[in-house]
Amino acid sequence: MGQYNSVFDIIGPVMIGPSSSHTAGAARIGKVIRRILGEQPLSVDIYLYESFAKTYRGHGTDIALVGGLLGMEPDDDRLSKSLELAHEKGMEVAFIPKIEKADHPNQVKMVLRTKDRTMTCTGISIGGGSIQISELNGFKINLDFSTPTYITFHQDKPGVVANVTRLLSEKNINISTMTLTREAKGEKAMMIIEVDNRVEGLLDSLRQIEYINAVDFFN
């Protein structure tokens, strides 16, 4: 898994493109959203706001967002061909510039569709390659990946959340924020857990909890 390093806040990221906000940040938004979704979408509608809407072609925001959705890093040599690669992989992409004001000038909202579900997610590029995820399936969240963040994908069953929080308590891990969302009662669900410190072995322990299908980690 790729990691977010604090050195980016000092010297900026290694990237392809003219702007860290419009290219490196956009690629990171796409990649994070892909990891939250857990698979390549069959189609994605990409709504661009303010600065993103005005310059997304000239600054490479379009190819960066799609490259991220394909799992690419900002410095990937294939980034310039991401739109062609998305077509080859059967992913339909639509760019929709919006004229209304947004919470941030570098904001994008994606509506992603797989074979059996739809996910919406809003990302913000805040400069220097740093990003925030501000909305997920209608839930207002604030993920900036400045602290260790675990994302679980699980079945919506009684006891899953309790087992996760019990495990964290047993390991003396403090939760800073926790967001829970589900598709429907008894269907797929997701937890986003930000903690104070990374703990070795926690990923494996979370994966052992009944009804949890996958766990991802960002730091």
C-alpha cells in the first residue's frame, strides 16, 4: 500500500503535471476513493467545482483523477494515458464541470458504480499534494489521513462494531474519530476509524473478526 508522508508538506510531492493541487492532489483523491470503494468502478461521474472545473483539462486534473481511480501514484509514467487505459479496462468516465460555489476551490465529487452498488464521495485537494475526504454516501466526514486510519468492509451484523471497539480497547488504542455507514440493513457496511497511533498487528487482528471481509490502512 502507498503511504502519505509528512515530507510532502515541506517540499511537495514527486509528480507528473504542472500543479500539486490539480495533479498530485487529484491523483491521491482518485486513489483513496478507489481504495474506499474496494474495486474498480464500472462507471464514474466526476463533478468538478470552481478551480477544478475551470482548469481540469489544462492542468491535468482529469487524467490525474482517473489515474488515481486506476491505482496510480502521482508520479506514475502511465498517468498521461489514464483516460485511454480506463477505456481499455471498461471503465466509463464522465466529467461534469459545475458552476455553483463549493466548500473549497479544488473540490470534486464522484459517483461511482459497480455491478451491484453505487457510492458517492467528495474530495478536496488542499495544496502540496495533501487531500481531504469530506463526504461519503451522504455522510459528512473529515478525513485528512494525518493520523493512522483504518477502513473496514464488513457485513452489517450485530456485534461487529462492538467487537472492533473491544479489540481496540484491549490493545489500549484511542479512537479519535469513527464513521459507520451501510448500504442497507444486513448488507455491506464500512467503518472508518482514525486512531492516535499505529499498532503493529492490528490489521491482522481486525481481519480475524467475524463478518469483516477486508481492512485497509492509511498513514
